[in-house]
Amino acid sequence: MSDVPKPRVVLDLRNGYDSLREVSNEYLAALTPPRYRRISVQLRGADPQPLQEIEQKNIPAERVVFLGLDKKTPFWRLRAAWRLRQLCREEQVELVIAHRFKSHHVMGLLHLIHPHFAQLAVVHGLRQINSRGRRLITRWLLGGATFVGVSEAVVADLRHSLKLPDASQGSRLQNFVAVHNSLDIDAAVKALLPRTQALEKLGLSSDDYVIGHVARLSNSKDQSSMLRAFAHFLNYHGSARLVIVGDGPQRQKLINLVADLQVEDRVTFAGWHENAATLMAAFDQFVLTSVAEGFGMVLVEAMVARVPLVVTDAGGIGEVVGECCPLIRPGDVSAIAEEMGRVASFDDAEKQRLGEQMFQRAEALFSRPAMRRRIQDIVDPLLS
């Protein structure tokens, strides 16, 4: 008889194939064969390409299943749970990792009819359980789950949303941990374009002092405060240029604000760019003025590129930047402008020192190995 232990079977549950693919994959990548057998289930959508190709290239799992459900299907979450019950029985699943609320809901329903696995509910942003309905579902179906937030700020937000400010209150909802998102540091460094090439891609001149911003154009990012601060900053640095990479519902409002501030010739709306992180070398400083931020992966990308940061004290931003830069009160236009000016005054030695500090922090805390070790530390006790 073989002495090789039987692999522990882990089921990865996602609402859709493209949803948070890279982050979700890291949870599977942390749980490798032969110790684990991994199954990934996509609740909605059909197989978009040959399954073998998906298994080999896109999802680190030994089996990938597409349920092909649609939100218009009556009781689709109940149907999903019922179909997964049979799968869990056949494969003897011991752990389910669910990403985002719809998958959490399905996992909870599945556990109700097949209570033979540990539950890991991953929450990727702030204010995900704000509605009364979601709170009730979470309390009723997920009381025994371990909740993973992408930052301590997300964990605190979860506890607040569930009205659990004190861990000693006696609720079943007690298990909350933080696992920071990660970046493939080596790949990110190799992918960085040289400054001249990055500037060319953005249509910029090497004579410009470039302030960069990469984000969705939305209320939570508060690009309005950034633009107003930049208008103040121009009074002292008239040759500077602000480049906004991204798109979103606030685009036209922000364009109108730029016109009102009379800085059209100094602001570039570069639109959405695939792999925008490769353009970081074009920036002399990077600004993020969010009022709500679950984690802030773009800040890790800037840190890897050794670009000085100007940031607000919102959500998980402080956890990302640490002592690398001051945290500014969200919406404080004067303070943002002042910090832009301070960063612009750095000499080459200060930039180099700060760049190395940021890179080392990113490598120590937000690398793939760091995230995978943290996931293993959480999963091992659940399956012990």
C-alpha cells in the first residue's frame, strides 16, 4: 500500500471566468499538488476555449468546470448549489474558496445542504455587505466561514457592516483575516518600458515634469480633488503635466472641471491602456487621491517602478505605502498640492533612496511568495 497521503481537495468558486482572474488564481497557486487537488468552478458562462488550454495556461487547477448559468435563470444560485453538491460528493471536497458575494451566497447554500467542507470567503473591496439583504444572508449562511479581506481596512469594514465592532461579542461570525494582494515583482520590473518609450506612448515630451495617475474615473477615486490640487501646483511648477490613464463614468465631468480650472494645456486624458503599469517610468511622481480604497494595487506597481507617491489616507492605502510617504486627509486640496510640491523638490539622491525603500517594501510584503505563504498559513489549520 502506498504511503503517499491523499491530496486535500479544494474547490475554487468564481462568478465568472474573467472576474478577478489573476487574484483568484493566486489562491490556487498557493495550494499545489501533490498535497492539494484543485478544482475551479465558474458559475456563469460557457467554456470560451478548449478546456485543456484553459487548464494549462489560465487557471492553475487540475479540473475546470463551467456551470453555464445565467442571472436570468430562475433561482440560479440554488441550482448552482445543488449541482455543486454532487461535485463535492464525487470529489470529496474539503475546502471551498469563494470570491465575491454571489459566490459567497452559493457557497453558503451549498454548505446548508452539504455541510462537509470548510469555507473561505474572499472579499476584494470595501462596502461589499452594506445592504440589509446581504447582511442577513451572510449572518444566516456564512456564520462558520473564514472571511479574508484584501487589507485590514477591508476586514474592519466587514466587521462594521456586519455590526461586529468587538470580536468578543459572541457572534458565530468571528473569523476575519487579511491577505494582501500580490504582484509578480520580477515580471513587473521586466515589463517596465524605458522612460523615453513610455513618454512616447503617452504622447509626452522628455522636457515635461510628469505627474501620473492610473485609475478608473469614478467618485471613489476623487480625481476632482487631484485636479484642483494640480491647478494650485502649477502656480509654482508651470511646466508640469498631469497624465490621467483610465476611463470611467466621471470622465466628462472631469474634462469639464479641467476647462473650468483653465488647465487644458497641462492635463492629458490618456484613456484606458492595457498593461498601464508598464508606463510608470514616464512619471516623476504618482498621485492617488481616493476617498475609498480597498487595497490599491496600482500603488504597488508604482513602488516597484520606484516612482514617488502622493496619496490620501483612505482604506488600505496606508497598509500599502507604510512609511514611504505621508498620508493626506481625503479631499484636502491644499495639502495634496503642497505634497506635490514637496515631492517635486526631491534631488536625485532623495529619489534614489526613496525608490529603494519603496521597492524593498513591495518585495517584502506584496510579492507572490509572501501572499502564498499567508494563504497556506490560513488554509492549513482549516484542514487540520
